[in-house]
Amino acid sequence: MENKRTCLYDKHVALGALISPFGGFDMPIQYSGIVDEHQAVRQACGVFDVSHMGEVLVSGHDAERYVNHIFTNDVRGIANGKILYGMMCYEHGGTVDDLLVYKMDADKFFLVINASNIDKDWAWIQEQAKGFDVKLENQSEQYGELAIQGPQAEEVMQQVLGLECQELSFYTFKQIGAVIVSRTGYTGEDGFEVYADAAYINECWDKLMASGRCKPCGLGCRDTLRFEVGLPLYGDELSEDITPVMAGLSIFVKLDKDEFIGKEALAKQKAEGPAKKLVGIELADKAIPRHGYTVLKDGQPIGEVTTGYHTISTDKSVCMALIDSQYAKLDTEVDIQIRKKTFAGKVVKKRFYDKHYKKD
């Protein structure tokens, strides 16, 4: 089966982007280079084509009750224009997906899901809706999406795109006609995401490129940026076998809700403590721990690396790893098997670089 292409695919090819499959799409991995693009986002402004993400609209009389049924966070009583992060879980507590929920109205919610999970999530969302008075629409084909990220993002949004957004605080959004603008992102920097039809997304991209104010960025640096600030990627730090509790994301699991799918399993795991925990590990050496590499304690396997890099912002060899909980305490000494050698490391916080969000 051929990979899908976003509405900006031809623009990426014209810019000489390295294209590679991701989540069922042919996506730009880098343009000028991962380090260059990463630094642009940390220091100025970068733009990502994230039109591969999925969007589902939930509306109807039971919309709030239904979203709360499938979502670990709690949407009851939140204001219109607010966004919440959380997960959809299976009954056993494993993760279906992590997602953003936008509250458009009392009876209308906009769900943003991961590209690689669109078909699976859509089937799951429909299956769970039995008995609820809701209308479900998979709008993934209707929206393109841009992420404008970095300390200069607000200026670029206003001066280049003409989108006034200074009143938006982190995790809020507004609708301008058929366009949704949110103060969100996946980089640890201030930034915005713009959802609109293909024509408008193409128009915005052209303006951004012509301005010279915003560097095009690929999924390569999107991964290095999110990793540095400890943000999870589905398939690495979350999966059917990795619960939000194991991943250290219990703050987004509201056990005081009456019910949601997976509540019982997650409550039990939180009370008893999970068998495995996601931790950060810093190596003394410059070797790079990659996904799937084995973590050892006294020569015995205790877990494996989920994501690892030599960080661009802090110049350290670090990784996130899922390990046996008894070894998850900070400063615990461990080793990582990298090919035929073992390298010494220690357990550290998962956030390797401080986030810079606009909080108010």
C-alpha cells in the first residue's frame, strides 16, 4: 500500500527535503539538517508540516460524557477554548493513544490523534460510542496542520500570517472562521498550531517561506526537540503495553472521575506501584543509546531504551528507558548495552532541557 502525502508534499520536495515514511505518510525528515533546524526552534522560529495528524469531531447531547468515558483526563466543566492532554486506554490500562482534546462548545469536542494510529483510533472511538447520543466525524482528510514553534513564534504568527494570538495562553485556542489556532506544540518552546483546509495551509506555508523569518523543519528535529523536554512519543514511551502510570503521566489520569475505560486497572497500578517505570538515563560516555538497547544492572537486563540521543541543546548522551521499578530511583547506577560494549550511566530526570511555554 502506498504512503499518503500531505497537502504540502510538493513544497517539501521542491525545497530538497529528505523524505521518509512515517505513520503511513511520506514526510520530510530534514531540510538543512537536524541540528540546524533544532537550533532554529530553540533560538528563533521553525515551522513543521504536521498535516499527517488525525482529527475527530465529537458532537451531540452526550459529547462531554462520552469524551470523559474514553479519556483519562477530565473535561467536565472546562471552559470553551481550553485544551487538555491525556490518553485513551484499554481496560487493562495499556494506551490506545495519547491525544489533545479541544473543547469547542458544551456539546462539541475536537480530538487530535497521532498519524500512525488514525485508523486504529477511529475504529476504537466508534466502538466505544455505543449507548451514547453523539455524532462522530473523522475529519482527518479535511485538515492540514502547521506547527509554528520557537521564541519568535508569536511575532511570526502576527507579522507574517496576520493571525492575532497574543491573548492565547498555553493550551488554549480560538477559531477564526474555519481556521483553528492553538497555543500548543511538541517542542518545549512557545508555539502555535494552525488547523485549516489545504488551500489555507499552502498559503500560510508560502508566506512563511517568503518571509525568511521561519525555517522549515522536519520530523527529525521534532523528535530531538520533544525528547529533550521529556515528551512521550506513542510507540516508544507509550503503547498497548505501556500505561500512563508506567510512563510517569499519572497527572493526566484523573482517578476522581466516576468512570473511564481503564480506570480500575490504572488505579490498581498506581496504588501498588507499576512493575516498570520510565526514567531518564545519562551516560558518562558519548556513546548514543538507541531504541531497544538493553539496560543492565550488575550485568542483568532490567529494561530497555525507548528513545536516546546525544542531545543538541545540552551536549549529553541521554535516553529514556523503561526499567524495573526497583532501579528507578534518581542516581541509581546502571549500564547500557550498545552493540558489543556496555557503557556506565545513572538514572536522572526525564526532562533533559527546560521547557519555555507561555503560561499566562
